[in-house]
Amino acid sequence: ERGLTHSVNWSELSKQVTLVLASEVGELENVNFAKTRSYVLRNLGLVFPNLKREVAEYRRTLLNQYSVFDGDDDWKLIGLTQRLKRRSWLNIDEIIGQCNRKYKSMKILCVEVNVEKLPSGSGDFDPIYEQVLLHQSLAGLIGVHGAQLTQGLLLPENSTLVELLPWVPVNYFPSGHEVWGV
């Protein structure tokens, strides 16, 4: 079956994943991003047996939306998170345009990632499954603090996550914060 177009009880699935994760990595308060991400990546293929094929198809769709039709798998997609209200980039179209003008020749393509606009109409996917496809298609994700960066859990191995802080709390860099000028 293609993706998860059938009904899924996501609340129940989430509870099961949380319980299994907690039992695998210890107490819930000791769960960290790296352990959680490792668990999620390890199990995505089990939960979604067609994931690799569907990620490849989704990537081609994204590339085609930005007029890349060469079918080359060497492209690196960098997602810039966008939200409809708070924590949104005011000039995201300009930033994506500049990024693509500068890096398209190096087969790097910047794309907008806005999970609030899913489903995108690029298939018959459940919006939650489409988030998995979208994030598994990316080589990196850049976003403003608090703007969908938790979905970095869904990025493939060896990808990059960049968090833009509109401010820097004094204790954010506990060792050497004076170097950063805060």
C-alpha cells in the first residue's frame, strides 16, 4: 500500500513509540535528542516499508517544483522552515532565491518547509506521513528557534540541523559565553 493513506490512530501509535523508546533508552527524563533520533530513524523503515522508494519519488517531486528535471540523485535539498504566524521568516522567498542562485550550480537546492500547509497535493499521503517524506528528503534543515525544528528527528542520517536564535540567553553557552559577547 502506498504510504499511510489508510486511517492510523496516531495518538495510540505515539504512546506505543514513547513507551518503547522509554524502555530502550531509560527513564523519560533522561531521553535526549540523539537517542530519540536514533530510535526514530532505526524504526522508520519498519513502520513504513515503502519509505525509501517513496522518499525518492517525493524528492523528485520537490526538485521538479524548483525546475530541476535532470533526475540526478546528487542534489542536496536544504529545508528552510516556515510558519504561517509566529516565528516565520519575513523574507523567506528572497532567502530561498538567493540561496538557489548561489548554490544551484553546486547541486544544492533550498526549499520551503511548512508542515502547516500539508498535505501539499503532491500525492495521496496522510499529512503526517508527508512530513516524514519531506524531512527524509532533506540534507539539512534551517529554522528559527521553536519553528518546527523538532521535526529534525525525521531528518536522515548525516544531515544537518541549524537553529537560528533571534536572541541568545546568557546561559545558552555555559562554557565560554563571554566569547560570544553575551
